[in-house]
Amino acid sequence: MSDEDVAGRGGHRLDRIRLTGVSATGYHGVFPHERREGQTFVADVVAHVDTRRAAATDDLAHTLDYGALAEQVVAVLAGEPADLIETVAERIAATVLGHPQVQAVDVAVHKPQAPITVPFGDVVVEVRRDRTWLPAAEPLAADAPRWHPVAGPSPASAPAEPDPAGEPLAVVPAPVAPAPVVPAVPALAPPDPDPLALAAATTVLPAAPPPADPPGPVPGPVLPEARPADDDVVDAELVQDALDAAPDGPVEVVLAIGSNLGAAQDTLRDAVADLAAVPGVEVLDVSALARTAPVGGPEQPDFLNAVVIARTTLSPRDLLRATSGIEQAHGRERQVHWGPRTLDIDIIVYGHVSAVTDDLELPHPRAHERAFVLQPWAQVRPDAVLHGLGGGPVAALAATAPDRDGVRWLALDWLTAPVPAALPDPGAADDAAAADPLGRLDP
């Protein structure tokens, strides 16, 4: 395991809490016999922390409880099987970084009984992860049970078990993992729409070209009436374009939500419930909660952000009106460009629609360079791809986004439990001075 130093915020070398030789019987591996019989896995963990405050106060609350951490590591080793020990190492790293005192972690996972047909001493995978290079897995759930092998047939895609004589055995199907269950989101009554929020300015797109030899005259595109000089809303004004058309069937959408004023975690939790209560919107999944530094704008507190995956039968503009109404219900005011806000909801993608109008651009024009959107999105949809200009695999975009160093941490289970680290540690003045959380997409 690397002995390279890790620097803290002030540039000083962080202290280390080292936990070695933690072992448990696990069922990780690509071969059926590994899932049936299990084998010993061993983990070494080095947590990089600042122990000064704990030492000064002699208080366990200000350092890492290595006894509790050892139990968590064992729970990962003995928990849900993974094909690769690389995945096991990432799960352990994510679990250790779930402790707010830890700034970086080194993890080594040993598989001394690996099914290798030549003499060997050990197989080890080592990873280092920190707040700017987050693990590619989720941390251990607090109620995660020990995993036990399930009797029954396995997937036909499992590789053949190695035969000591050198001949592969017949392929034996491996157990099929149950489909993930998305926790139900409590529904709230939909907010009353704000008439100002429902009257967004639009640019009309040209009508579709008429068929050849039409039977009669074809009307040209409908142009909006000129707005008054004072930009007041005109009653009964009706402007339609392609973004007002409802889809033929449900469309999957990605929404980014953020807040940095008031009780931000509570606001985001309520916003998820509000979205789930909108007729025509079904919330499918919600990402981990991220805390990152603001991007642009005036000096302001850190943001908390998350990504919501939903399915909708609303048109793109009706969805925009619904999200704007929820923002208004939570006191959103657009007074300062890229300024602090109680709630921000951005439509990142709407299916594979690509369009540009005055009030809505799809996909979101800055999504490809915003780590505070990309990292939570990749966490909940590892294989997601952002289409459009500058797009690509979301996980790869997250790793190279200009603001990736501003993402402090990701927290799970934030919809059902408070996250103490969502607020700066009141006793750590240097942390509070250095804190500069999440950013936003639109002005």
C-alpha cells in the first residue's frame, strides 16, 4: 500500500489511522463455486485524517472510530457479492469516506485463495480515493445484512470454472441478483402554480415542412405577438412550438436540484416529494446528496445538490412550468445572477430531445462541465450518456469537469435521515472558513 503523504487544506501532511488484516468470509468472484462456497478476503485500510482536534479535546466524536470502521469493512467483505475485488475495494473506500473526518483513504483488498492454477502468494487490489477523486461505488448501507449463498441455478453467462488439469468445466449458471428497489418518495400535494412562472417567454420554432402537393393552402408558422415595452405578461397569450407537444409515451428525464439557503437538505427532500406529486411525473431514482463549491457568482455558502431520474408524460415546457412552480413555492427569487437560492431545479435532459428556445434549451447547455450534476448522476446511473454538444459518458465527463475539485462528498440515505455533515463542523473554524459548497447551472 502506498505510503505517499496526503496534504490537508492547509498543505500540512494529514495523520493516518491504519487498520490492517481485517478478514471475513465473502462470496465475491466470477466463478459459480466462489458464490457457493465462499473464501477468505482480507482488507487493509489507511484513513487520512486530522487528529489534532480529537487529541486536544480527548473526544472520540472528533476522530474516526476504528472499531466501528472495522465492523463496516467486515460487512462489505461479507456482504453482497461482486464479480471483481476492484468493486469490493471501491465499496470499502466509499464507506470510509462516508465518515466526514476522513479526507482520503487507501484500501487494499487481498484474495489469498483466488482460483489461480499456478503457485502464488496473494492477489491484492489497491486504491486511493479522496474528496476530489470519489469512489466508483456506493458506501455500505447502515442496515446492510450479511449475504448468504442462495441455492439454485446461476446465470448461463458465468465463466467456466478452471479445472486443475487445464480443461474448462461446463458452464454453470450463477444466481441472478434481485432488481434494485427504488424507495418510495412521500407524496405531497402539488403546489399551486404561479401565473408568472407559467408565462415563460418563448421563441417559436418553424412548423414542420408540408407534404408534397398539399390539398390546400398551408398556414405559415404562428408568431407570438410583440411583448409590451415593460415586459408585462399579456393575458390569454398563447404561444406554441415543438416543446409544447406532449410525448407519445412516457419519457425519461434527468433533473438537477440544488439549494444553499436555509435548511437546504429539508428543502431538497421536500422538492423530491413535490416532483413526485406532479401529475404526469413519476420519480424513478434519486442520487446521493453532494456538497460542492459554488461555480461563479458572488461569495456565498456551499450548495447541496442531487439528481432526480424521473419519467414524464408532460411536454418539455409543461415540465418546465411544473419545476418553476415548485421553485416559486419554496421562495425562489431570481435577483442575483448565479446568486444563492432556496431551490434550483434544472431540466438536464428530456429523453433525446435537442432544442433551443428563449426559455428552454435541451440538453442543458452547461451540464457537460458541471461536476455537481455529473457526479451525482453517474452515482445513480453509472452507464448514463449525455447527448448533444460536448456530451459523452457521464462518468467520464464527471472525472474531467472543471469544477470536479469542488465536490466535497456524496451522502446516501439523505431522503430519510439528516446528514450532519451537510453543515460545517461548528467547532472547526478553519473548515468553516474554507467551505465553499455546491454550484448551479442557470442564472
